[in-house]
Amino acid sequence: MTGQTLVFFVMAVAAAEAAVGLAIVIAIFRNRQTVNIDEINILKW
Amino acid sequence: MVVQRNPVMSAIYLIANFFCLAALYLLLRAQLLAVLQVVVYAGAIMVLVVFVIMLLNLGNEQKLTERINMRMIIGVALAFGILLEFLYLYLSPRMQALPESLPPSAGAIGTVESMGRSLFGPFLLPFEITSLLLLAAIVGAVVLAKKQL
């Protein structure tokens, strides 16, 4: 029972992560006009 | 291995993957988790993913050049082999003679009632914290995706 409840919490946290990750993708696309991972190097120094 | 460059087709494959995961939950006798997997992931998350794909309006992706190579052939052959092995195991008489390993009360674990009793009983505080986390994620996603901060 405890395990299934913990799976429930993991699913909720993963759903929140997915929402934030997709928002980051939108923000990067607005910056760079691409979602090709090879052309995204804004973290590179 | 990327089979499809088309994002919408990839999203449909992801939906199929989520349904397979729900079937795994069902095999583990976690009925509520299987339903939640379909509703939350194959429903809500996939709507979000497809919405972002449409919003970004990805068009001219270059086609995948190498369609079938040696690795793919070997992988499919190995997967087929393990499928045959599982079928042989499942159909063998020794497998069917195994006793039922789970007690008969194991089916009552994953029901909505027992999950609800657990969530609103000993796990009440994590449950409320999860709701706060979801609220923060919603606000953060809106702020990140907004045009002007």
C-alpha cells in the first residue's frame, strides 16, 4: 500500500516536471527560433 | 535510436508507451495507478506535449536518411527471440503448475478505497505538499512561457 501511494506522488511530481520542461522548451524556442539540440549552446562559455 | 523525425508521430508512439505502462500496472494489481497513468499521462501530459508541438509549428525537418541498418536488424531479431522464449515459458506445463503466489486479498490493495484511506490517512501531509508543488509548477510554467516577463 505504501509503495503504490509513493508511486502516486512520483507521478504527480513527474507531471509538474513535464509542465515546467515544456515551458522551458517554449522559452528557448522563442529565444533561438529552433529546438534542434545541436544549435542550443547558450550554456556554453 | 530515433525512428521517427516527425514530432507528432513520436507523440503518438509515446501515448502507446503510456498505455503499455498502464498494462504493466494492471499486471501488478494496481488498478488505480493504471487508470491514473492513462488519465494523467496519456490524457493531460500528452495534450500538453501535442499543444507545444503545434505551438512551435515545427515544419521542415530533414528526413531520416538511414532507414534500416545492421543494428536495427539485430535488435529486432533479439527482441523476437526473447518474445519466443517468454511464449515458451508461458505455455510450458511446468509454468502453469506453479501455485498462485499472491494471497487472494492482494487484489484489494490497489483499489480506490484503500488508496484513498492511505492518502488521507498516514500520507496526508505529503499529499498536501504535492498539491502545493503542482501549484508552484503551474505558476512557474506560465511565467516561463509568457512572452513578456
